[in-house]
Amino acid sequence: MIDCVAIEKPQDLLGAIVLAKRGRDAGRLCVVVGWLPDNDYLLVADGKQRTVAKPKKKNMKHLEFTQCRSGELGARFLAGEHVTDRMIRVALAAFGEQTGEGRQHGKKRCN
């Protein structure tokens, strides 16, 4: 399930759906799977090219937040439960259906 929430603390970022604005991942939607507390970097995965086992470290400046997150994934990350790449792909597909976007996503916002 995809929720639209305000992000107030780092824990709220887990499961957030973001759009990469820079680099070879530009234009691709990803899910935040972790953060580095020492600096402004997040760990993101898309379940295909960027897996949960090997997420991409991205500067927060290079990400556009969609204000949507997968509550189920966020809860699993916080509880320390296993999250699979398939779960991430399903969450991104649900976001695409909800916003009417295809695989290459634009800058549409969650309603």
C-alpha cells in the first residue's frame, strides 16, 4: 500500500519513493532502504538494477521526493525484517498504477 506522508525524521524516509535526478539512474524511481547518519546520503534500491543487497548510495540533493512511501516496506525496515527485491518492484508498480506512470517515470505527485 502506498501512503502519502510528510517526512519529518530519518525513520520516515524508509520505504519512501524517490526519483533519481542525477547520474545513470536519472529518471528512475527507487525506494529508500537506508540512510547514512553522518551525511546527506541515502541508500536506494529499485529491485532490479539496484538490489536490496547492493543499494545505491545517493546524495539527497540528487533525489526528488514524491511525498509517497510504502508503509509496509517502511515498517519492515524499521522492524529489521527481510525485504525482498520483489517487494520493492511491487511497491514501485503500485505507485506507477496509482499515479498513472509507466516504467520511466515523470515528476508526477501522489494524490
